[in-house]
Amino acid sequence: MDHHIYHLAPAARWRDWPGDQPYVPAEYDADGFIHCTAGDALMIAVANRFYRATPGDFVLLVIDPERLAAPLKWESSGDDLAPLFPHIYGPIDRAAVLEVRAVRRAADGEFIDW
């Protein structure tokens, strides 16, 4: 069974982040954790609900939770998309990122696949 989790990141932020440092999204200080999800269908639904109107390129980070130094908690988001979402309480270790996938979007901003 696939136990990987996903994090959607702006491509420029990921690309420009220092390669020798764990990754931290811009929203981390405000949220106190890093939003993630599990499963392709759920990730598409989340991306289209929350980021469809956000312009620009995105990448999908495929993360192995067992390689994270920061705590991972499955918590309710209060959203109807899923009962629980994985939240990382600290930076994403580079060794935990197994793959970085380019995200395809339609002209209207809809997320299609990766």
C-alpha cells in the first residue's frame, strides 16, 4: 500500500529554496504546520478547491512520512473533502521528498494531473 503523502508547492518557491535546507512553505508561520494530503484524487480536489484561482506553476512533492524529522499528525480540517489530513509540524526534510512532479493545469487554472 502506498503510504506517501503529497504537498502542493509553488514551483518558483520550491526551485528557489536553498537545496541544502529543509523546505518550508510561505504559509507555515501563519498556520503552524504544513498542509498535506494523501491520494491523487483527493489532491486534485484540494488543489482545485483552494488554489485554482492562484496563478502560476506548481509542483507536487511526494513525501515519505517515515523520512520526516518533524512530527506528522493526521487531523481533521473541518472540511468535507476528507475526514483527516496529514499535517507536518516542522520543515520538510529533503531526504523525505521522493519525487517532485510537475503539475498540469488547464487555461482556466483547473488542476488536471501530475
